[in-house]
Amino acid sequence: MDTPRLLRTSGTVLAVAGLLLTACTAGGEGHSAAASSPSSSPQSTLSALPSSATSDSAALKPYYDQTLNWHDCGAADFQCATMKVPLDYAAPSTATDLKLAVARKKATGPGSRLGSLLVNPGGPGGSAIDYLQYAAVGYPAPVTTRYDMAAVDPRGVARSEPVKCLTDKQMDAFAATDVTPDDAAEQKALVTADKNFATACQQRSGKLLAHVSTVESARDMDIFRALLGDTKLTYVGKSYGTLLGATYAGLFPSRVGRLVLDGAVDPSVSALESSRAQAGGFETAFAAFAKDCVARSTCPLGTGSVKAAGADLDTFFKQLDAKPLPTGSSRKLTEALGTTGVISAMYDEAMWTTLRNALTKAKTNGDGSGLLRLSDSYYERDSSGQYANLMYANAAVNCLDLPPALSGPDAVDRALPSFLAASPHFGANLAWSSLICGYWPIPNTGAAHRISAPGAAPILVVGTTRDPATPYAWAQSLAEQLDSGTLLTYNGDGHTAYGRGSDCIDTAVNRYLLDGDVPADNKTC
């Protein structure tokens, strides 16, 4: 649903990625068995899988009956293990099993233990285990002391058989590629970059590339639930994690316990509609940033109107396009990297000060290092120049889950007016960034569809009115689609709401997780 340049991962995970739990790395023979030539016939959506692939089947019994060998890892009180899952749920075979990394931090009390609470930060491609390190200590104490906090890195992500594509130097070049081409030569360069990215993923990831869908990850999550000893799933999914949670509910409605879907994705939206809506979301977030900025005497976009600030930003991007800025390193700040830097700060209003400082440094001192750091954090590039596999997994999952948004430059040209109407400042960037799945080597196995999950227990959907990455309308739509959905609204800025400073939101979600009390539908904080 997202492009590999613009994704739905929660901003929180960017601050904790890679800190702990290095002993959780999975891999070995499971990945080598999966990474041969690409599958010639990747599975269809799992709603059409044969009955032999259901969780109650004899073929899957060994996976549900396996024993996890937990061991201490990383920070105090954290434990890690490795879980086996079938590469292909339609034809399980131990010869191609995947090994997924899982982790937990057990409840310490006071109060009786309530079971396990699984978390996922989104992406797709965000590490749930990295996010667990924040959630296990950063979520409200009444929740973390009574639940075993747990996570599984989804297949293809981080420690779980990671999708591999470009080298770090190649990724540097890809991230800097102009995604607002001005002429045929620049269009050709962008198309070549996208094709090379897709080809590299196929060459380095093999059969795995056909089996990293959201549906398969939801089935993996059900195996993990069972191995944790829980009869029903309790879960907090952020951003793309809401799609994972809603997909789980659609597959296993009778196994739904308490599901919090925060920063909701609408599963009925096409890839094209998704990218266009995200463009509008970032435009709304920028307007909120600009309104705050121009009220300050030191605003690098001027002290006039929001409209004038937007025009100033457009001029700055054009200047970067013509002459990238030095950064104090061998890399220059291109228009693409500068735009990504601005967009990355839209995920969390706490980053607005950092963005103002970075823009001031760039515009006043000709120093692009601040915006480059913001872009690098978005791409999960560390100070040594190494990238996490976030963007590779992001593209692999999105291109498998939905038909491509756009098929080529001509299709982008036709779509541009609607993108620019949704976002004058970021629309062209998101339109051209939507192109990569058109060159993906593996056909999509999923399609946009409504999820109703009949018979599921009450599900809490949380939406933020000025969310830049998952527009509020998506939360409204998902809550309406789910037979048992209840909408909780945060009237504010930033991406997702729970555990980010709103006492009203936290209190409502805590009561739901601890006592099963669902807030009044359409409650607003």
C-alpha cells in the first residue's frame, strides 16, 4: 500500500531501533532454503487457501505444537526465542521453514497477570522487537505490569529472514534519486533506479519475496499467540500494524481478544487511493507545522501566512534540485533527501523544533546536514552508513499485498493533477514514488477489500485528526467496516495516539486493555 520511500511506520520506532536484543537474530538454514529461485506461482489471497492450510489442520499442527526455547537477551528481563513457520501456508514443508525472531518481557505486577500483549509498530518493515523495547517500558505502567509484553518480527523484517535488496552504497544512491523528474532523462533515471531496486530484491531474496504478505504474517502471529499460551489475541498495532491486526481479525474472528488498532489503515483502499490520501495527510500535517512556525520570529519559512510558508518551501526544494547542499560528508542533500527529511518530521510534532533548526541551517548557512540526519532516520540508516532492511521489506510487502498503484511514467503523468490537488507541496513526490510496484518481479497476491470480522469481540480503532501518514478518514472507515469496531478519536497532530502523551487517549485504551471496557463510540479526546 505504501511506496518504499514513504511508509506508515510509527515515528517511535525510529528512536529505539537497534538498541537491544541482538541475540534475537533468526536465520540459518531456514532462510537459505527459502532463498533460491523465485516462486513461479505465488499463493493467492489466503481466503482462498485449501482447507489443509487452516490452523487446525494436521499439516500445521507441528508449528502450533512446537516449544519455544526462551533465553535471556539484551536488556534486563527481556527474553528471546526463535519460532518456525511455513514458508508457504498452502503447502507447508519443513524443508523451507522460516525462522522468526520473537521476544517478550514478562509481567511483574502488581495485579494479576492478564496474558500476553503483542505489539507491532507498522511499516510494513518496522521491527516489532525494536518497538517492544519502547512499549515494554514506555506504555502506561498499569498495562505493562499486568501483561507479558511480546513481539514477533514479521517474516522478511529485521531479525526474521530479512528481505535483502541493495548494498548500502546502492541504497544511498537510490534514496538520493530525483523523484520529481523535470524531463525525459530524469524520468528514465528514476525508472531505472526503481527497476534496479526490484531486480536486486529478486536476486537476493529468492522465494521469500513471494511469501511476505500481510495475510501470511497474520497467520504467523496466530501461531505465536498459541505458543504463548493465549486462547485469544490481545494486541496493539500501530499504523500498518492496524492492517496486520485487522487482517488477523478477518482470518480468526473467534480468536480476537482485545485489539487496539491505532493510526488505522483502511484495507478497502487501493494502492493509488492510498498514496493520494497520504499526500493529503502530509499536506494537512505541513499546514499545522507551518501555522506553528510562522507565529515564531525565527521561522525559517518566514513569518507571514501558511500559504507563504508553503511557497517558501517549494522554492527551497527547487533550489536543492538545481544545486544540492553540502552536508559535511561525501553525500550532498538532494531535493529527494531534503523532502524526505521534511516529511519525516511530520510524523511527530515533537520533531517540529528539529525541523525548524534543520531548515534554518540549510537556508541560512547552506548546510544540509540537519535535513540529511532527518532523512537518514526515516530510512533507518545509521551513522556508519548501514541501512536496516526497513525499505526493502516495505516494498516487498506492499507490492505483494495490492496491485500496483501506477504502471509507468504515462500513468504518473495522468495521476499527477489529482495528487497535486491533494498536496501542492508533496503530491508530485508521492505520485512518482508510487511507481515501483509497477516493476515488481512477483505478482501481487492480495487486493483491496473490506474486513468485517463477524463474531469478533469488540475492537478499538484509534484515529488522529491530523495524522500525516494514515488519514483520519481511514480510521473512520475501518471502524465502520468491522462489525465490532468502535472509533476513538484524538483531535491532534502526529502519527498515532496511544502512549504519546494524551491522558484522555491513554485512559480510554488502558480501560479497554485492562477491563475490556469499550469507550463510547466516536468518543473524542
